Amino acid sequence: MPDSATLEAVTIDQDEGNFSYPEDYAHDAGYGLDEGTVDYISNIKGEAEWIREFRQKALKVFFAKPMPTHWASKDLENIIFKDIRYYLSKGQAPTRSWDEVPDDVKKTFERLGIPEKERKYLAGVEAQFDSEAAYSNVKEELTKEGVIFVNSTEGLREHPEIFRKWFGKVIPTGDNKFSALNSAVFSGGSFIYVPPGVKVKHPLQAYFRINAENFGQFERTLIIVDEGAEVTYMEGCTAPKFETATLHSAVVELVAMKDAKIQYITVQNWSNNVFNLVTKRGLAHENAEIRWIDCNIGSRLTMKYPGVIMKGRKARGEVISIALANDGQHQDTGAKMIHAADETTSNIVAKSISVGTGRSTYRGQVHIPKHLKGCKNNTECDALLINSSSRTDTYPAITVRGNQHATQHEASVSQVSEDQIFYMKQRGLSEGEAMSLSVNGFVNDLVREFPMEYSVELKRLIDMEMEGSVG
Amino acid sequence: MSQSLRIENLHASVDGHEILKGLTLEVPKGQVHAIMGPNGSGKSTLSKVIAGHEDYTVTQGSVFLDDINLLDLEIDERSRAGFFLAFQYPHEIPGVSNANFIRAARQARLPKGEEIDAIAFYREMYAKMDELGMDRKFTARSVNEGFSGGEKKRNEILQMMMLEPKYAILDETDSGLDIDALKIVAQGVNAMRSPERGFLVITHYQRLLDYIVPDVVHVLHDGRIIHTGGKELAYELEEKGYDWIINEPVAA
């Protein structure tokens, strides 16, 4: 068990996140989206022409693509694109020193405990406030080893020879309507490069904070880990509770070269007005490994299906996912595993919890084509319902052709029984404590996959959610 | 105020069907009382009503723990006030380790902001597990999951020892136990007998009462206590059955 100081340092709860500072932005693209908005963003960033063209082309794709409401939630229709602001920034370059971060931004991240975390266990931190990173720092020894950890603007400007090659390649602009939107207006996010053989011991972390109402945050992340190198990246997300809808639509691309390992950990704790529509995919070359560890708490609607394309022989992909849908929330999550080489292995373990009127949906896609040999997939999805009004749906799509593969699929739905809660209350636990303990028990085996600091935080988040969800 | 678990004229029903029909009984601190009775007499209902199970409606009567009216309290408040129920069928809690569960229950008894001393907690729990002949591996296993009947019952007694209630009801703790397990469980209970604590032992069989020797034995029939006697009453019941009591006129 961590000591109480560690506990305190890593705690983030929704109420701690529920504050905002008055807006004073140097750059504001205004409401609505057209070619002018895209040019405005590109101009402020002083981007190369190819990026501007990339954005403008993406905008056309975005307008041309229909909403995917033929399979996804109709709630998507409630996103009013003309009422959203697509770029807000204080006009300051990210600083390496906390002292130089603007006061209200600094206070925001201090209240969220970021500087302590950095001191305690992180190798590098980036803190994004609305559209741009306010703070970015990476330990000097990593820089010496050639590790690059910058935001998207800087990555494309300073290191095009590294990043341009893979930018928009793992997730093409037209992958879906929201990847197109992101490609048009992206700002912020992390661009990371780890040179061959470098094993980054401590995690790199980015922290995404939405401060303004009627705002859309569109960070873009690209992580390239070269041959035999390893990195763990963690992201945390929060926003205050506004009256109106807020949009978060990120694109995250991972590239693991031969024998490389990437572990990507997300703990999102959005307030329940955020539409969280994120596209995440990794490309694993020979004998490389990509693991997505994804924890979705909060938001109004989350749609997120992290994927791995196993392109090289013996590549491995894994998605470990925990989703908690509280009253009025819909967590539509899952995984995509595309086997594109022999002897590739994928593993999906998804657990969802639905509380009150909360709804959780699992969508999984596993694709193993006929011409391959020796591929393996394991899929487990378990749903826990807390109340009789909670809902869960599972849509697994496993396409396996050929007969030289092994797949395994297990799904379960369970409910916390009243008798179990009675038993726990008889021992002196309140209803909320009993629920928290039951839910934590349900996800316990997955929480162990998180680094210790994050598993503590996750447990606290679940406690907070469950405490608030009962009488 | 008297120091006792006091049940007065208790009426309780489930789905509109009355099961307890004016049950009165008092367990003073320091004593062990036993309730025996045929199937369907209301034994298990009594323990659930006192614990506060929501399926049961109390229509009349009262239950006092010392000077606290238990019926005014929530289930968990009753527990923290000092009432413990050892379940006939203990529930499983998947994914929650025994140690964490007991620790959470202990933590729930501390004032806000105060933290359990983890080292002292484990030391104490290990000592009590040794008394009950429980392997250390039971600390890490999920509560009651995959436990045998006897292991579950031992685990109930372990929880009782760790929570140190003022009054405890043992609901057919002997069912499903072989003689060795029964002796160990009884040892655990006997070790907890004290002038500061009262027990109500619900059982079908006199056998348990050889090991947990009661001060008083009550006979429950059709939702009421119809006969009360000393420990020798248990032998009489074992020998003659219940009919001779049931058929005698109820004392006014």
C-alpha cells in the first residue's frame, strides 16, 4: 500500500476537477467551423503548407461524411458544430518551468496535483489547457538519449523527418467523421519519439484539461517507438461541469517498430457534459507489442475502440478496458484487433459497470484473414449492472478465416445482488461503501494492470462515483 | 438502562404474510441464549429482521440493543452499534479479498479521517485465524468465493472476532459443519464469551449446545417463544421432539 502522502498526491476526483477560471484568451477561433477557422488555426501555428493542405482536405472529408448514427447512438445528433469553439489559447509557448506558466493555468494543474506527480514518478509531463500545452518538460537524461516529447505543432515543425512519415498513416483522415474533424482542427497532444534500444523507465504523462465552455478539444498524439525501444505513456483528462455540451475528439496513433513495446494508459474522468469521441490505433511491426489500458469514467457519451494492427510476424496487441457508465451516461467502448501477419496474438479484456440509468456498450472487432497461420485471439467481456434500470449491450464481431488459428470468446453479465449488499452492510459498510467495494472487486484483476499510482487513483475515482450514485 | 438485547412483542411479515407473531425475548449481557424450533417456526426470519433485511416489514414491537432502538437504524448502523449476525448462508463477494473486506468493516467503525494501523490489523487477524485453524491464504482469497461450507462458517466467526460486537446472533452456524469444524467454531465463540457480550444461538440440533453451552434455551414455534428453560431443555427436545411443548397450552 502507498503511504497517505502518495495517496494524496495522486488523487483526482470529479469534485476537485469541478472548477474553472475566467476566460482570457489571446487567440479564439470563434464559434463554428469553416475554411476560415482552419486557416486561422494554421496561421497562428505558423504551419508548413503541407499541413494547411492536410487540414483543409480533412475539413472537406468531415463535411462529406454522415454521422454514423446508423449504428451509433442518436445522441451524436445533439452535437451542434456551429456552437462550438475550435481553438482557444493564451498565445504562450509551453514553458519548461512551472513558474512561467500563466497563473490561472498553473493553479488549475496544481489543484489537480500535476507537479507533485511529476516529482514523484514521471519522466516527463505535458499539460494541455484547452487547445495548447501550457507546460512541457522531460527529464534531461531522456533528451540526451534522443527521446523527443513535444506537442504536435512543435513535433511537425522541428522534427518533420521523424513524424511526417507516420502522421495520419495509422489512422487516415477519412477513417471516420471525427478523425476527419480532428485532422482539420487538431491542436496540442503529444508527439513522442524513442530511439532504437532506449527503454524509458518511468512513464511519460500528458494531462488534458478543458477549461472553457462550448469548446472542442482536439489533441493529436503520435508516438513512434523505434526498434527494441520501450515506453509507457499515460494520459489523464478532466473538465469542469458546464451547462452546455463540450466536445473532446482526439486522434492517437502509435507506431511500434520491430521488437518495440508501447503501453498507453488512459484514465479519463470527464464531467458528464462532454462528448468524448476518440480514435486510437497502433501499428505493431515484427515482434512488437502494443497495449492499450483504457479506463473511461464520466462523459455524456464516449465512443472509443482502441485498436492494434499487427503488421509484423509475432506482433502482439492488447486492450484492457474498464468503463463505468453512471446515471445518464453512455460508455460505448471496445477494441479492434486486425491480424495482418502470421503468429500474431491479441487479447481483449473489457469490463463495464452500469449504474442507475447508465448504459455501457461493448463493440469488438477481431479480424484474422484466411491466408495467415498461427494467429491467436482471446476476448473476454464482462458487464456488471448495479440497478435494474442499467443497461449493457455487447456487439462482438470476430471474423476468423482459415483453420490454423485459435480464438476464444467469453462474455458475462452479472448484477450486484441485494443479498450481497445486505451482507456487506451487516458488517457495517454503508450502501455506498458496499457498492464501491463490489465494483472495485469486479475490476480488481484489471486494476492490477495499471501502474500502482494509477490503480490507487482509479480506485478512488470508482469510490467517488459509487458514493455519489446511491441515496 | 438495562444491558441486554431486548426483543419485545415483535411482529414481522414478508409479502403480507406474518411470520413473527409477538416474539418476546431478552438476552442480557454476559449470557448465551439458544433458540430452537422446528422448520418454518421463524428462526431465520428473526435474525434477518433484527439485522434489518428489507424484505421484512416490522408491523409491531421493538428491538433494543442496550438503550438503542435498533429498528430506527439502517442495516449498517445496527452493525456499527454492536450487532453482528453470523449468516446461515454467507454471501460471496467476488474480487474483494477477505482481508480488505474485514479491514473496510473495521475502517467503517473509525471516526472520519482516522486510518487503520495496517500492521496491527494484520497481526491481530493472523492471530485470530490461527485460533480458528484458518490458513493464511484466506486473507487474499475473495470473500467466501469457493469456500467450503465449513470454511464459510469459520470465516463468519473470524469476522465476528475482528468486529467484536456487543451482541451476536449465530444463525444455524452448525449446519454443514463436521464435528471437528464444529469444535473449532465453538472454541472461537467460547473465547469471545464475556460479561460484556451476549449471544443468541439459533440451531436445529442440540449437538452445537454441547460445545457452546447456553444459559437459557427458548423454543420458537409459529413466530412466538412458547417455552423457555435451562440448558437441559435442549436434551429434552433432542429426545422427545417438539410436539409435547407445542401441544401444551401456551402460558398466558
